[in-house]
Amino acid sequence: QDESEKLANLTDELNEALNAHIDQTLMRRVKHLGRYETKRT
């Protein structure tokens, strides 16, 4: 049971890290797109 608890905690941390990374990537992409749009007009 102890091992599965550790595994569950690790999975939670992984999911959080993944979500944070996805958020960062999306924000960067949105900012980049916004910059591109403003440059073009």
C-alpha cells in the first residue's frame, strides 16, 4: 500500500508538471501569435 501511495503522489506531481508545461507552451504560443498579428497589421 505504501508503494502505491508513493506512485499516486508521483503521478499527481507529474500531472501538475505536465499541466504547467502545457499552460506555459500555450501562453507562449498565444503571445507569439498576438505579436505576429500586431506586426502584420
